[in-house]
Amino acid sequence: MPKLKTHKGTAKRVKISGTGKIIRERAFGNHILAKKSKARKRNMKTAGSINGKIAKNVKTVLGV
């Protein structure tokens, strides 16, 4: 089977931690922030993780 190319769009959006978890940024934090609560905006700053079947798919397209 030939080598797979890395999906560059995915590679720009996620990082793999030292333990192998996939880390992503949270959505909805760029504009229309006035009507969002402080707690909601604060939680958008924290990184999220990807788990389950989707994590397996992401690792496949990254070639990990």
C-alpha cells in the first residue's frame, strides 16, 4: 500500500500531545462576543480534545 499524504488542513488545526491525545481549539470565539457570558468566553480559550472514532480518523489523515 502506498504512503498517504498528510491532510494539511487538519494538520494546521490540531496538535498531538506527548501522550498521543489530539488537541484542538474551540469554536465561536472570534466575533459577536458582547452577548456571550464571561464564563462562556473563558471556556472558549481552553483547548479541547478529540476522542473516540473521530480521533482515529484524524490520526489516519495525519499519518500517525
